[in-house]
Amino acid sequence: MSAAAVALLARCALLWLLGSAWGVFSAPEEGEAAGAGRQGVPELPTVVLAILARNAQHSCATDHNVDNTTEILGEWFTAMERHYRHIEWRAEDEPSSYADELGPKHWSNERFEHVMRLKQGALNFARAERADYILFTDTDSILTNNQTLKFLMAQNKTVIAPMLDSQTYYSNFWCGITPQGYYRRTADYFPTKNRQRVGCFPVPMVYAAFLMDLRKGETAKMAFYPPHPSYTWPFDDIIVFAYSCQAAGVQIYLSNQEHFGYINVPVKSHQTLEDESINFVHLILEAMVDGPPMTPSKHVYLPPKRLSKIGFDEIFLINLARRPDRRHRMLSALSELEIDPKLVDAVDGSALNSSDIKKLGVDLLPGYYDPFSGRTLTKGEVGCFLSHHYVWKEIVERGLDKSVVLEDDVRFQPYFKKRLLRLMDELEQVQLDWDLIYLGRKQVNSEDEEPVEDVRNLVVAEYSYWTLAYVISLRGAQKLIDAQPLSKILPVDEFLPIMYDKHPNSDYKKYFPTRDLQVYSVHPLLVYPTHYTGEAKWMSDTETSTIWDDDSHKTKWSGSQKTMKDTRTIGSGTTGHSFHPASRDEL
């Protein structure tokens, strides 16, 4: 994907990537030749890194650029050049576009040919320097595993790629190819991508990041440009290379034995650099949840984020003080989205004893039992309710017209901010009467919900669980406070459906005679939980707790229907509507 070539020839490049994996090494001292052998230190293989970049400010952070890619790469080279034996830097910033391209993300024939020539130039350079290996990588391939080179070399394959993870089912390989050179769906792709089968597998196509072992004689027959004399497949650099490998009798391999890094989902040709940047931000957010996170280079200046309330009066982030990991992740995620939250210290229900709860004026709603476990209220649920109640009180006291409330176990969906701002604009245009809008929830019943006329992706909310994220008005907060819920408490995600008169239990509803909260939900949702019941990292401070009025009675509850994944949302989340299929996408 790209277009400016950088060739880095270095024995120390390997050291830079592998650290102390082969012993304790350091960069060459001043006046010492890079790659010079030291007493007792084995000579390391020589590796060429061919880096391709075009309009990649979002991840570099080149030729035909319209953004700041060249400057960012130049800054990085200045800081890092002493670690490499040789750097060849070819930047072409003019012209900023190809004559036959429709936009900066359009892959025209002229662009494909230029990329093939650049890759061939890097390959020729590696052969001329008698390098042992060449690693091709794009700037949207983020290698987070510093053992990647060592691991790939140990597989002893002529061509091998590390499998890269993404926000969707997209990755950097194909499992099948037609006789005409097009993608062929196979039964192996998803088990491989999802690591349901793990190993080093033969595949017909890899791209974005892969290693060639130039010590093997068959690589002399492989080329990017010009295409093989008998080539009739599509004019595309990755397909040309796949055909070249096939013609040379070279089997390509893919390894998913480790988590090597990430790849950004490419945008379609009519989309913009802003779309690609938004995709990349979402990739960063997903890496924060699933790990390992991506860390920006300390050798490149990053301008400070311009954080704002994005048109809201306040954005509340509720977090338990004893969950600093969640706090750090959420603050980092919101910073990437350029959102400025107010941190609210959640009420820690587990720290409250029964007498503390009584002093707060908290009493159980008569007859309440959890519909799934049969237990009564937990202290964790009391703490959760008090935390939201505190936020509602602040909204009323400060007179905040519209606010966002977020819990700290939220996974943001692509285009979160853009879609939220569009929603608020449309609400303003149609003057919709609303009190609360779910941004993330679990719809309890399977019935279709009524769409809201003249507002895209908004429905009238039916009975729902979760308070992950919602927008709330001043009037809505006032209605919730006026209901005086603490003296007849139940879980907050049961209270809200009562207040908009969609809760199925009429016995509960009689304690709240005024049930006129105007509640809607975005559809598809803008946030989901980070984890669900049964997943390795799932944790609940509300479900696993002690009974609200009995300090000795632990719930021993490992998750209910509330915290299980809603299978109806599969396909409308990270793998759904927000990402358009691209030519190289499995979808």
C-alpha cells in the first residue's frame, strides 16, 4: 500500500528489533562500523527493511504525499540512523497525485506499477548488497512483537509472513486464489484468522509485511517488476508477487503462532485520508482492549491532542479507584478520540458495610430478586446505582442540558465520535423530545424496535440491560432524581426501563407512579462491553460481590444472562456496517 521506498541495510537492524534475544548487544559505538563483529559475538544476518509509505501520517507517525508523511519519516531517520549500516531514502513529494487516480486512496494502474518498481528496486538493492534477508513492510503494518524477525527466520521458509490482526476479519493473507488470480473463499481462513488453528501454514498470498530469505537460490527467479512473461492475472503488486512465487516454485507461508502486530483496514478508493485516519484510531483503541497496545515511537514528535467536550456540557467517566488499569485505558482511548472527560470516582460497593448502606438512605425495592440467579441485590449493584445517581445529581445541580455518561469497560465502535455528533445534529434539527439515549446496551427481547422518523440509526428503546454509555438531558436527570429511587433500590439497569415504562414486572412499576422518561437507543450501537461472561478477561464488580445487607453472604456468581454476549449484535459491531469492504478484505 504505498509509494515511497526506504531501504535500511543493517546488521544492527536485527539487534534493534530483537533487543537481547540473541545476547546482550548494543548499537555501534561512535567510530565503530555498524555490523562489525565483536570478540565472542557471532556475526548476525544482514537484513534489508523495505518500508513503503504514502499519505501515512496517521501511522508513521514517500512519494505523491498530501500529508506530513515525509517530514515524520525524516525525523525518525535522523534519530535512528546510527543504528543502521546504511539508509537509502527516496522521497518524491511532487506531484502529490497520479495522473490516473481518482483520489489519494484510489489504486490506479500507474500507482500499482510505481509500487511494483519501488519494491523491485528494494529487492535489487538487497541482492546487490548481498543481504541475507529482506523484510517488506508498509507503514500500516504495526509490528508490536520485537521478536518478529528472529521468529520468522527460525521457521526457515523462503517467503513467510507474520499474521497481523485488525479491527475486522481483514488480515494480510489469502487462503485461496482462483486460476485467474482472484480471491477464493476457503474453510481455512476464519479458523486461521481467529487462531482456532495455530501454526505455520502454506498460503497462496501474503502482503503488507513478509520476509524473504535471499540465501535460498529460488529467490533469484522472483520479481515484482516487470511481471512474469506469462502473467495474465490482475495488475496488482501483491498478486504479481504471488504469481512470481508460484512460477519460481516457491511456497509462501503464514505464521499465526504469535501475536506479531496489527494491520489497518484499508479504505475504499472513494474514501478520504480522514476515513483512513479514523480507521487507524479505531485500530489503536482495539489494541488497547485486546493487547498488546501500540506505542508511538519516542523519536517522533506528536502534537498534543486537542481535547474537547465535543458539543456536550459534560462527559462523565465513572471508574472505581481500585481499577487503575481500566481508568488508564479509558483515558487513553478518549484522548485518541480527542474527548475531554470528567473522571468520577465510583462508589465502591464492596467497601460499604450494611450499616453504611442504611445510613445513605438505601433500602431494597420490596420483592426484588435477580431474574436469573434468584439472588437479591449485591453491594456492587448498590455502588453502581449510587455512582450513576451521583452523576444525575451533578447534572441537575450544574444545570447541564446534555451530557454523556460512560462506564470504564467500554469498547468504542468505529466512527464513534462522528456518528454521535451526527446523531445530536439530527436530534436538534427535528426537535425530538428525548430524556435519555442508550449508546450501548443489551436489548432483552427479540422484537424489532420502532425506528425514529427523520433520525438515522435511532429506535424507541424497549426493555434493555446495561448502563455502559448513554446521553442524558437535564430534564431526564431531574426525572430520575425525582423518583427518589434510593429508598426502593434495584439494579440501575432495571430502574431505567421502569422509568420509561418498558419493564415487564408490574409489581416493580407500582413503586414508581411517574414513568414518562423519553428513552431511545442508537442502532447499531456505538459502544459494547470490553468483555463478556466466559471470556478470559471478563470481570464484574457488580455481579461478583456480597449481598447488600449481609456482609458475610457472597454471591459466588460468575456471570448472568445480563453479562453474556447478545448474539443479535454480531455483525453490527466491529465487523459490520462501519467498515466498507475493500478489494483486499476477506469480507
